[in-house]
Amino acid sequence: MMGFVTALVMAGATVVGLVILGVIFLLGIRLLRPGPNRPRGGDEEEARLLQEIHRSLTRLEERVETLETLVLDGKGGRQAGEDER
């Protein structure tokens, strides 16, 4: 009777071990094989953020151009007769 219980325990452990190895094998295949691209839900949010960044960069570019114009024209806030240091 003890041999029968031992055989059942060994068979059960073998089945559990095979299931665990199978799951690990399937997860490994899934990681290595490229799957279909899943649509991301944040596309609208990303588009809005990119548009906001573009607007901010456009305004920044305009400011830099204005500052360049002021500095190159000599109207950078210096009074007549001041030294350049």
C-alpha cells in the first residue's frame, strides 16, 4: 500500500513539473516571437501633447529671433555712451 501512495505522489509531482515546464516554454516562445501590434489607447493624448510641445517650441523660436534682432541691432537696452564690458 505504501508503494502505491509513493507512486501516486511521484506521478502527481511529475505532472505538476511537466505543466510548469510547459508554461515556461510557452512564455519563452511568446517573448521571442513578435506578436501583433496592439493599438495603444493614448494616441489622442499623445497627439495633444505633441501639438502643445510644437506650439511651445514655435513661440520659443519667435522669442529667440526677437532677442537676436534686439541684440544684433544694438537695441539690447544699452544707453548711448555706455561701455561694452
